Amino acid sequence: MMILREPKLVFIKTKKTAGSSIEIALSAKLQDGDFATPFGKEAELQRPGKQYIVRRSVKLLRDRAKGEVQARYPHNGIGVVNRYLSDIAEGCSSICVERNPWDKAVSAFYFWMHQRGTQINDANALFLSFCRTRLKFFSDFHLYSEGGEIAVDRVLRYESLDSDLAQVLDDFGLGDVSLGDKRLNSGIRKSKQFDVFYGENWDGEAVDLVADLFRREIDAFGYQLPTAEEPGAVGQTAS
């Protein structure tokens, strides 16, 4: 999560949507009195000179929330902003990024396996197990909604992130900010093909597991089954 009082922007960091890369790009604009949650040790090196702002942010949220939220957690949502940081975010517009759930699930799977050093010998079986037990932690609708309604001002699409983010940055007078060519955690996902995980005809069990777990996102944004070439493109309607 990040709050820039100038140019009055709140960024809610969802999972597997290039959130860390966006925050690193925006970190160039961090000033005293802004708010930013921490990265891991390696990623934190990419925003030198800003660590004191991060430390102050963690302390501020810890003092205000009094243990009700994890102050160092990077994926706190708009509800946390409204409840504990409304003075800092006053007058700000809020944004986040969302991603096609069937594409996000595969990305989350590779990330989960990579983090644990697990060798992927049988991708289909491991992915199905992951969907049954762990995928629920990657649904982020609650981060940018309150009372079941979207509570941020703009939801960018991961599938068109470069153009969507460029428009936002331009609107906020941040034309000099860019993701650049390098993104954090790139290269972890080994395949863009979906048939291994969902079946050649999208008839695998995982298709419906994803649909059930991400029903709120699918209903809110009209996501449909992707194609290998265009993960966010209109395709078959999910069951």
C-alpha cells in the first residue's frame, strides 16, 4: 500500500498484478509524511533513501491500529486506509490493479512453488491441489471493496497495464514515472499455456474452482476464460 499526498494518490497493492513494480516506480515520489509499506530485503534496495519513510509508516499504522492489522503487511486494503489513515489520504484518489482470475491463478501457482523451492514434476496435479487449498489467498476483491461494493476510484486491468497505468500517471502529473522494462518477480512463470492446467477444452476441474473462488471479480469485471495469446481477452463464458 502507498499513499502519496502529492499528487494525492492511494495505491492498493493486489497480488500478482505487478504491484511491487508499480510501488517501486512510485517510490521516487515518496516524501516526508507519505505512507508506504515495506518490501522484502532485496526489493527494498531498489528504492534507496526511502527506508526511513517506510519505517515511520509501519510505526504509525502499528500505533493507530493497536494490533488490529498487520502494520508491515503489503496488501492491506482500502478499508485500512479509510479506518486508520484517512488524514493522510484526505483528498486522494485511489487505484489498484486486477487480473483475469484464470491467468492470475497460474501466475500465483508458479510464485507459490518458487517461494517454497518446490520442483514442478506434475504441473496438472500440483496446480489442482494448489487451487483446492491455497488459491483462495490470492483473491483480492476485499482489498478494494467495502460492503461488497468497489470502494476505490479506479481499477486498472493487468492485461492492459502499460496503457492503463500510463493514463493514470499522466492524469496525476507523473509522466516521468515508468515501470520500465524490468519487473519484479518476472521469469518465475515458465509457461503461458493454459491447457496443462485447465484441459485442452477448458474442461478440467480447476476451471470451476477458479470460477468459484473469484466469483466476485468475475461478476464485477466480466472476466471470461482467456486465450494463451491474450490472457484477458474475451473468450468462453465461465461456468
